[in-house]
Amino acid sequence: MERHIQITVTDSGMRLDKLLAEELEGVSRSAAQSLIGQGLVTSAGKTLSKSAKLAAGQLVQVVLPEPKALDVLPEEIPLEIVFEDDDMLVVNKPKGMVVHPAPGNYTGTLVNALLHHCGKGLSGINGVLRPGIVHRIDKDTSGLLLVAKNDYAHRGLAGQIQAHSLTREYRAVVYGGIKAEAGVIDAPIGRHPVERKKMAVLPGSPSAREAVTHYYVEERLPGFTYLRLRLETGRTHQIRVHLASLGHPVAGDPVYGPRKVLTELHGQCLHAGRLGFVHPTTGEYMEFSAELPEYFSGFLTKLRREGGVWND
């Protein structure tokens, strides 16, 4: 697998090994130095040293070796399967479950559970660490996601995501009162220029990618707003970044929210509640929904009681 990194003005002058450790998910500084030592990091066709100083606008290419299949083992973990046939599954992921293995989370992931449930019957397009994974949701986001059992189904579903024709609807509780009853956030998202583990709205940046989120107010509550959201694109942390850019971060979000986090939620109050797509084999449009999980509905109930509203 090959990654391309465009050096920004903020990155210029940074040591290469430090940049790679910040830019590449799951790659430590020592692992970055190993990649560099193997000649797997280049720029303009020339290998780079770990102490190479980077210039703004420079394009760095990194070849990441394919992980070994033995790194991921099947585990008997209960799954809530909403739909399954010979081509695919729709799974309702619980809050707190990581989708695929990564440093610090090699066990207990959705992929470990899928390998036990499906055996070898998963698509291989995304490699051995992400078999069958068509799209992902964050560890502390609950809800529906697609899993492909073969490469044909995977390509068909991924194509719908790229064409923005897949229906992905979320529910969220955000801080404060959003003024409009509905709106569209059309703001490009890219890697945060300073905090490289985060994403940010970066208007005018060549490294940012188009990101569009539609939102609709479902309910106004004391100090919070309950929203329904529809993704037009699917960038990393898109909903969380977009809502934070409006000044209304998702309740409980430890990354994009206020410093004083709502620890009772154990992460962001965000749920992927509806998923619609055209079946890649039958051509039939299918749509599935997942009810709000207990952590989410319980938080709504608490807020309604505080406001004297009893509509749960």
C-alpha cells in the first residue's frame, strides 16, 4: 500500500521520521525510521533519510508493507447482524468497539468477530487487517455499517459511496442551540496542520477534500440540540469536525469538544441510525435502521427531564 503526503508550510523543516509518526495511523517513530531505512520513503524518485528536512509543497511517497495475515485472529464475539446474504452483511456496531485492528487494538475488534462469523468469506480489497470493511465508523460511534463478503460486492458498494448515492443518516446530540432548523455544512476537511492526529476544516487548502453534511433539528433541549444528519461525503471524523466548526461539537466528544468532557457518555453521542443502498447483485434498493442505543436514549431522557419535557 502506498501513501502520499503533501508537505504543508507548518510541516516544513520537520524531521521526516517525526512527520511520518504523526501522519500515518499506527506508525511509531521507530517504525517510521525502519521504513526510511528500508528505502520505502521517497520524494521525486529519491530515497530520503530520517533526518531529511522537508520543504513546503514537497510530495513524499511512503510504501507500507502489507501486514501479515496471522496478525488478525478470529474471535467469538457477539454481533448484531441486521441483514446478511451471500454477498454482504449490515452490522449494528456497539459503542466502544473498534472496527479493525490497529496498534493497541489487535483483539476485540469488529474484524476479529467477522472472521469468526464468516471465516474466509470476506472481501480482500482492503487487505488482511480490514477484510470486508467497506466503510468505517469511529470506535465510540455506534450504529450501522456495511461488510462485503466478496470483491464484486465490495466494489459495487464502494462505488455508491464514491458516487454519493449511499444513504447514511446519523443522530447526534450537540452542545448549545443551533439557530437554523436545517442547514448544509459544505467545508473541506484535511489533516490538522498542527495536531496531526486530528482533522480540521481547511478552506482553500490543496490537501483538504470536499466534505458536505446536511443537518436537521429534531429537538431543542436545555443546553443541547438533538440533530438528524445526512452524509453526502464520508471524510474521517466528518460529522464531528463539521459540527465543531459551527461551534456546536458533539456532546461527549473528547477530541473536538470542550476540555471539560461529559464523561458519562464515554465518547461522542453519535449514532449511525439509517443506511440505504442498492444491492450490488440484485439491483434492489435496501434500507435499514437501528434504534437509538441505551446510552443515547438515556441521555435524551435526562435532558428532557431537566427541561420539564416528557416526550420520550
